[in-house]
Amino acid sequence: MAVPDFAKIVEILTDKKALLPTPEGLQKRFQPVVDIPTHEKTEYFWVMRAKTLPPGIRWVSAEFQPGPKADSWIFVQLEMGLGPWDRDSQSAAFESLESQIRKRLGMASHRGNYDQARQRYWRVRRGLELMLGQGLLRNSVTAEDEQQVVLSLHIPQGDPD
């Protein structure tokens, strides 16, 4: 099982002091793990997707929306699919990531166990949430449901920030 550097990924995603990333800032922060170039940019959205992936990372997608000032962008989400592994290896990866995230952020604020997936959520700081999921989950690049481990850093819906 090819495994990416979970410790580095968790460190980047759980950094409470980092500002919400700009497109350029996100690329710089993730450079040690994966290159995330621009996939599509319009006046309405900026989508970044990794094309050359290290072993153990299946896909990476980041989204931004226009900010209030000209040429400014607001972070919406970053999602990363990990694998492909068999179910036992997925479970081991999920548990390793959960343990590392718990060391940095404490216990998950809420949990979800569903028929085909389990999910854990942590508040990184006000206005920013991290989700760790394992099972049949959506691949943000292909829009297909796949067996995988997913990390999602996002602004929670309904959050005033």
C-alpha cells in the first residue's frame, strides 16, 4: 500500500494560524505534498486540480469564488481523495489520519456512521471545518461515488464567516 505523508497533510490542513488560503497560498502550502495547478478559472469560480499525483493520493480539488475586491478570491473548499486501497487498508489509513488529527484538534465535534461511509468532523477554527471520511464517497473530479478515504477542508454551510 503506497501511503502519502499523512503527517504533512494533517499539519497543513489543521494549521489554526494559517489564513484561509488564496489560490497562490494554497499551491504554496501544498507544494511539499502535491502540485495543485489551475484547472479552470472564470469570473465566477476558480477550480484547481492536481494532475500529477504521488502514490496514495487519487485526486485533489480546490475551489474559490470571487471576493469583494477586484482580483480577490475566497476559499470555498479543498478535497483530497486517498487510495486506492482494499477496505482493510482504507480503514487503517482512516484510523491513522483520525489519530493524527485528534492529536492536533482534539475529539471530533461530530461523527457520522452511515451504511456505506463513516465521517468525522473537526472545527479547525471559526469558519473552517475539516471532514475525514471513509467508504463510498464522491470523487470531486469525476463526480462518481468511489470506495476511498477523503479529507475535506471547507467553510461549513450556514457559517457566518
